[in-house]
Amino acid sequence: MLRADSALVDDLHPSPNIGPRRGVTGPDMLLLHYTGMPACDRAIDWLSRPESQVSCHYVIDCDGRVTQMVAEAQRAWHAGVSYWAGETDINSCSIGFEIHNRGHNDGYPDFPDAQMRAVIALAKDCIDRWGIRASRVLAHSDVAPERKDDPGEKFDWSRLAASGVGHWVTPTPLDCEDGADVDGRGASPDRVAETQSLLAAYGYNVPRTGYLDAATTKVVTAFQRHFRPARVDGCIDASTLLTLRRLLKALPAAAAADVWHVANCTPVLSPLQATGAPMAAGPRDRLPCRHYSGIARYAYRANNLAIFDNGVAAAENDGAAGAGQTIEQGRIVP
């Protein structure tokens, strides 16, 4: 029998589309969706039908009313084919919120204040009980950028962050200048390669091709919907790249030590490059970079990872590299 996991739950409406979580002791991610249906009761009805093969843990209506459909200890079926930071079974590691909104195909209305207050309150409750990190509060479009747009650019992530929910930095203004084109339509290969590396470092499933292919454009679009919503066009403009850099730098220490994702590695990192995919490493692991030298553009995400001016990700073995520091033979030069 379904019982409310939170005192904030108003109604219970069990869904049969559930299963046990796989390979985890509990959820460590909060994934936010919109319903994309004209009425909340229709969304709840669909999520509770066996033939739908979908479910979620909570539905939040426009008036803030919260309906629980799946126990938090159970695996709901809300993420679909998805990826984040090396994890492909997002359903097993996440709690899914369906926030009622008609969506992009039906006018995409604003999210009402009562609904936002309810989302924040419930999110904080889940985060407190499960110890979910700020950087693990994500959009459906973050984990499935090729398929999904939700909850979209109108969802107020900055308001969530101001209330202690999610990781956020104030986006760099659209009219900023960094010595390159402002609109990003002519992004250089170096800019594209750096953006792909940083997006992968944050957790996105992005190809490391060095050019702005269709898949990269969709990931950049997903990033913009969440972190730079003033203009969502998939272009790697200065505002998008600078916001991404600052977002990585602002990661809390605990999140930064959690996992690294290394992309576009030089031959000296051939053990990583040979995998053809990002490689995860623990906070005390060392990556083979004994022969790499260069000037660190900045360090990000882990104490032992630096990005060089050419956009190459590399590790060093002697503490964290800060911006402008020199690394020789894989070690910081004081």
C-alpha cells in the first residue's frame, strides 16, 4: 500500500508502473519534468495506467497540490532513455517530479507562483531526507537532450537555487564580449571543443567531435534551457560558454570530488582516450599525465583536473591547478 513519504503530500494515486531500484541504496538525484498535457488530472490518469508504461513519484498541479504516485524507495518510470555523468539508469537513482504544464506544443504557459512554492518545498524535503547534492537537481532535458525540452526555459531555476535547491550561477549577459563573436553562430573549433569538454565534465552526454554537430547543438540547447534561458538557440555564444565555465568553477567541493569526466584527451592520456567515452575517477585516483606540460586555463570539478588553453583536459599529480598556473611533466610549477 502506498503511503506518503512527505508531509507535503495532499493526495495518493498509486501507479502500477514501478519496480525496485537497481544497484543503489536510494535516490541521489532529483529530476524535474513537465506533464505536457492539457489537464493535471489527465496526466495523473495516464501515469497510473499500465499501458502507459510511465510513472513518476510526484505530480505538482498549478495550484500547488501534490499527488504522490510512487514510493520514493521504488523505481518510477519517468526518465526514459537518458544519461548523466556516466549513469544510464536514471530511473534507479532519481526521484521524478511531474510539474503540470501544457508544454511547448500547447502554448507553454508560465509556472504559477503557488506551483513554484510547492515544487521548492517538496524538493527541499526530498533533498534533506536523501542528502541530494545541488548539482544533482536536474531537468529532464539535461539527461535526455535529444528527446526532451522539459521543464523548459520558463521554469525558474534561479528561484529554486535562491531557496537552496539546485546548482546555479547568474548567467553571463548576452551582450558580453570575450574577443569572439557574440551570437556564437561562427564558433571556432577551439570554442566548440572546449564547450564539449566542459559539458561532458558537468555530466552531459555530448560528443567530443570538435565541431558543432546536431547532437552537440541539442546538448547546448538543453544547457541554455536550464542555465542561460534568455536565449535558447543552441549556438555557442560568449554568454553560454562563460556561464558554463563559471558553473563548473562554482561547484561545491563535495560535488567536485565526486566524479571527473575527461574528454578530448591528448595521446599521453591514451588509457582514457581509448575508451571512447568519459572516464570516471574517484577523488583520490591519479590520471596518467606525467608528460603533459602547459598553462592551465582553469581547474574544474576535481582537485586533479585542469583545462589547458587548447581545450584539452588533463590531470596533474600535485594538487589543484588554478588559472594561469604552469604544469610541467604533470606537476604544478610554483
